[in-house]
Amino acid sequence: MGSGTHPADAAGDPAAASETGPLRWDIIELLFFAYRDFVGDADHVLEAFGFGRAHHRVIHFVHRYPGLTVADLLEVLRITKQSLGRVLKQLLDEEYIVQRAGDQDRRQRLLFATAKGEALVAKLAGLQTDRITRALRGFDRSETEAVGRFLRAMIDRDDPDKVLEQLLDHNRSVAED
Amino acid sequence: MGSGTHPADAAGDPAAASETGPLRWDIIELLFFAYRDFVGDADHVLEAFGFGRAHHRVIHFVHRYPGLTVADLLEVLRITKQSLGRVLKQLLDEEYIVQRAGDQDRRQRLLFATAKGEALVAKLAGLQTDRITRALRGFDRSETEAVGRFLRAMIDRDDPDKVLEQLLDHNRSVAED
DNA sequence: CTAGATACGTCAATATGGCTGACATAAAAT
DNA sequence: ATTTTATGTCAGCCATATTGACGTATCTAG
């Protein structure tokens, strides 16, 4: 209990400072509520399709990074093959995703979203985009850019997987608008 | 499928625009990764205590809003009484939280974090604060403020519960530093 | 060519954390 | 006195995660 780098501050004092600065209760809680409502948008739609968040994550990344292998997906989602298996099988059966054997390595299953899959992803991304656009309304260029920079800086950089690397590279090269 | 306000953009074109603007794939994915790593900080510690994320959420809000009732907590966390019951019982049994009957309404169980509970919350918040502080390093006042404004604007404002109202009010009155 | 490593699929068992429905108790409100 | 409210609890279901084991196809190294 005493091993933390942040000694407990006096109870009820949100601004109690330590050598490393005050605890950021504000941002911690804002992240909780913001993410809760952010994923909530998609949840309602997914329910109507008989899917859950797990399905969303899979179809999202498959759509965004076509030709993703099963192994890639496991790294990005940080789940086990068994967990992915169940969800992926449903998406394959219902034809939101198709597989193709790898060209160089025919053991690999390259994953692609079908038109049906793309439509679902776009619908979900649309809802989330609406929320983001609303939230950024009135932000000038430097403020918008700060938000992106903050989110990128919140992500662990040690052992980035293939997808994360692409995302971070892409973000660096494209100015936000 | 065709009911979305956002027609599917051409596959692979992240900047395809519709009347409502381009889909914000960048922010959508950054939020996913940022939140994943943000909660990941706490997960490792929690595991050592035999707790999960559910316990963290409960002890966190009880600590931050002392005297919170069970009903309040249900609203904030948006879970059922049965789900909360299991987790709350553990935290009570292991003395991370204590209850007290309400003063006006003795049916209510007002919840308070014990010193043990506070220490755990502070430890977890410390890890998350480190990440946030690192992410905001080099941000000037207006950039930091923009991040907070963005997160607040991402949150649903219809029927805010007691805790959320406090958080949003507090944030409005206190300049970020 | 054979041996081993790798990519993937799958079976079985288990845990966590959600859910619904039903019912009980104490205390407040009418 | 009755009803409503705040809470607790029992029983069972579901989604999603886990570990461990094993099978098969295919690539790679010797």
C-alpha cells in the first residue's frame, strides 16, 4: 500500500499536491464519462444487430486495415485466440467479414470487410463522428490539434503493434482538420 | 442498413466526406487506444488486490463523493443493484468502504471510503495521473483547457446524475492548471 | 526429406461482470 | 394503515474474457 509514488492526499482535498503534482481527478473522471457515452452510441445499434462491443472492435479494425491477419487482430485487441474465435466466427457466418489465404503464407487468414460489414462500420462510425464533431465545434486549429496530440500521448509506445504504428504514423503526417 | 445519416464512404479513403463531414477515424481509434492503456494502468494493480475494474469504479466514486448512496452509485455506473451488490459486498467485507445510515432517511446507506480504500484509490489515481501529466507535458494553458473542454463536450447532458452534475459544475468553475 | 515452428481452429472448463425476475425488510410518505 | 421507496438477496442467464490442450495445414531449417 505504501509503495505508490503518489501518497494519498488528505481526504476530500482534490487539489492536494505531491512532488509529482496534483492528482488529475478531473481528467480521470471526464475520461470515464466521455468514453462511456462514446461507446454507448454504438451499443444501441449493435444490439439491434445482435452484436456486442466485441463484434464492433473486430469489424472496425478489419474494415480499417484490410488484409489484417488473425494474429494482428489478437495483438490490437489484446484478447486471446479463443475469445476472438467466437466473435469472428459469427461475423464470418453472417458475412460481415470474409477470409482469404495469405499470398506468401497460406496459413494466414487475411480478413476483409464485406459491403455489409462496411455499411455497419460506417453507421457506427457516423454516430461516433457526430459526437466528436459536436464536441469539437468552435475549436480553432490549435485546440483541435491539441486534442489529437493529447490522445496520442496517452497511448503506450513500447511494443506498438502493426495497427497502432500505422495509426501513429498516419496521424503524424496528416494535419487534423 | 440504409438508415444511417452517414453513407459509407469509399473503402480505404479515410477522408471521404459527406454532408456531415468526414468520419473521424483518427479520433475514434485514438480514443480506443488511449482508453485501453489508461485503464490498463489500474488493471495490473487491481489484479494484485484480487479486484477488477468494477471494484475500481465503485471505490473511486465513493472516495470522491463521500456519502454517496447506493442509488446514486447505480445511476453513475449505470448498472443494476444486483451487479453492484456483489462488488460492493466485497469492498465492505474487506473494509475498503463503510456504510452509515442516512441522517434524514435511515433507509439509505451512505457510503464512505476507509483509509484503506483511500490509499487504494490514490494509488490507482496516481498511475493514471502520471499518464495524464506526461501526455499534457508541454501543453500551454489554452491547449490544456481545450482537452478538458473536449472531454466535457463528449459527455451526454440529458439527465445528468448527481455526480456528473457536480463534476461538470466543478470543472466549469475551476480553471484548469 | 524430415523435424520443428508457426498460424490458425477448436474443445473444455472457469471467471467476471453484466442482466432479469422475484421476493423480503425497514422506514418514509400518504 | 397502506403504499411507496431504499436496499438486500436468491436464482439463473448471457456475453466476454481467461487457461490449457490438442489437431491440422503450412512454412522453415537442417
